[in-house]
Amino acid sequence: MKSLSELFRIGMGPSSSHTMAPRRAAEQFGERNEDASTFRVTLFGSLAATGAGHLTDEAVRGALAPRPVEIIWCPEETLPQHPNGMRFEAIDASGDVAEQWQVFSPGGGALLEEGRTAESKTVYPDRSLAAVLDRCTQTGEALWEYVEACEGDGIWDLLAADWLAMQEAIERGLATEGRLPGGIGVSRKARSLARKAELFDEPLERRGLLAAFAFAVAEENAAGGIVVTAPTCGSSGVVPAVLRSMTSMVECTQTDLLHALATAGLIGNLVKHNASISGAEIGCQGEIGTACAMAAAAATQLYGGTIHQIEYAAEMGIEHHLGLTCDPVAGLVQIPCIERNASAAMRALDAAQFSLLLDGTHLISFDDVVAVMRETGQALPSLYRETAEGGLARVYQRRHAGRD
């Protein structure tokens, strides 16, 4: 598995796969072709189907500016390696193609070149959580200590920057009101949620604030603000909301929070390596389900749970999101994405608390449920994997067409 620096990425929303990665690809291609007169960029499959709502074209044009860019949308054509495919062409002054580059966006802001596998430099020697738990049982290490042993001391500066960016996204989201871009009439709710929550006594106040924190980050993402992929932009509100809420439940130092973030990252990394975190590939279970598992693991650790209770909480986070479709209304990361962040944050805390009531013994392991997630995602029709052609997106389309 790769470093957590490949999982937690700070960047602009609304989508790590549809905005952040295409922007990075365009920047790299533009730097290689400084003498190009124009560019032609073809978007395939899911990138084309929901790219307009995810601002894919704007991200690509912005990265290649001031040179003109022709965008070709091919939603009906999916390249074999991944649903999120891009073809970049640099065109010289004579109109000839100087370079062509085909690349994919496998999720979380990462890039994958045609014909290559996702693996590059291996940082983590173990490929399953079971293997990690076996090692930690033998050595007495906590999961965050395992992360440090694999990554080195430099991981803490990285995670400190990620945690700061997460907190800043919460604060901006709580301070901002008004409509979100996209034209479907979705208004920000985080500030209102936080104010209403403070009117109630525990535990409703705490759950209300948890939802407000998740809404705050998800709304910032939907508006194209700076967020941290955890593991994606579309699910970026879950982990920050849970960590922020935990600071009012148990005594948490900065070090405690970074250790929890390391454990969350390990969980997300295992899902990314053994299944997928791409909604276009396996549905929203790969995004929100993984985020819930990451947050549940972090919360369990902060509560003082054992490594086996942490594993159980993470397993529940995915188990109860199996089959979750990715069906964004109008291709925007708003409905049902924003509410899902809050719902998953609540489920994460529930999973953490439930795991603490038990001893961590259970029949379905985390590794098992990750394998089932992958199988389920592969079985999902493409309508339910970030094409905006089925589910809630289709309901909205029919209703909108009826009004016309």
C-alpha cells in the first residue's frame, strides 16, 4: 500500500475523482506541452456523465489556461481500465497532435496511467487488516504506532496539516450561508443546524452539532472550497465531523487526534487497496461507507478501545453501507451527498460505541466486508455508479421534465 499522503489530499472540491484529479492531470500535461497551441480533452464514462455538475471542464480549462481547450464528452463510451477515463491531446500550430496521453481517475484525487497498476512505492508491507492485527498483537503496537513505523516520523507533519485544513473547512462552512452553486435550489444548512442544536440539551445537542460539522464540510466541498479527501471529496465531511465532536466527549490532545487520524487513514488505505473508494467504480459504498469505517475506527481509538474493537467498528461502518448507490442529482455533489455525510458521521459514532459494549469478537471480519463491498460494487448496474442516470438522479430528471 502507498503512503497516507496518497489518501489524504488537500484540494478544491467538489469531487476528488471528477475535479481534483482531472485538474492535476491537466496541469501535468500542460507542463509537458508548453509549446502547444491548443488542447483537446476527451472525457469518458462517468467523467463525462456527471462532469459538468462536478466542474470537470472548468477544472481542466483552468489548469491549461490561457490556451484554448476543446472538451469532448463521451458518456456512452467507457474505457476498459476504469469508468473515469480521460484523453489529453496537445495540438501544435500546424494542427497536428504533438502528444496524446490517456489517464484515469481511480478515486481520492489519484491518477492512474493507461496500462499501469495503481501500486508504486510500497510503504505498508501488510495487505490486510488481519495481518496488521497479528503484528500488533505480537509487538504490542497500537494501530497508529504501526502507521508511524511504516511511514516514519514525517507522517505527523502531514496529518497535522490535514487536520488543520479539516478544521478550517468546518469553520468556513459554519460561518457561511446562502445557496450552493448548481441551479437546483440547495441552500446551506450547517449554520442553522449548529444554532438550533445549541437550543437543546444533551444528547440531542451533541448529535445536532455532529450533523452541523458534517454539513459544514460537505457544503464547502459542494461550493468548490478547500477540503481534505477522507477518503474522497464527496465524503470529506465524515471524519472531520466525528473528530471535532469527540473533542467534546473525551479529553483529546492534538497528539491524540493525529493518532486517531492515522488509524482512520490506515482503514481507508486498506479499502482503497483491496476494493475501491471510487463512486464511479463501486458506488457510494466506496466513498461514504469507507469514510464511516475510518471515522468509526478513529472514534473507537479515542474512546480507548482495543485494536480488535477498532476493527469491529470499522467493519460495521462498511457493513451497514453495503450496496449504497452513487446517484447524484443533476451530477452535483449535493443531493444526497451532503446529508449522507451527516448520516455516516452519526453511524460512525454508533458503531464505535456499540463496539465498546462488546469485546470485539464477531464472525464477519473487516477484510471480509471489504471483499464483499468490491463484489457488490462490481454487481451494481452502471446506472447506480455515478452516472446520474438512475436512482435519485433519475427521479429528479423525470420530475423536472414533467415541469417543462
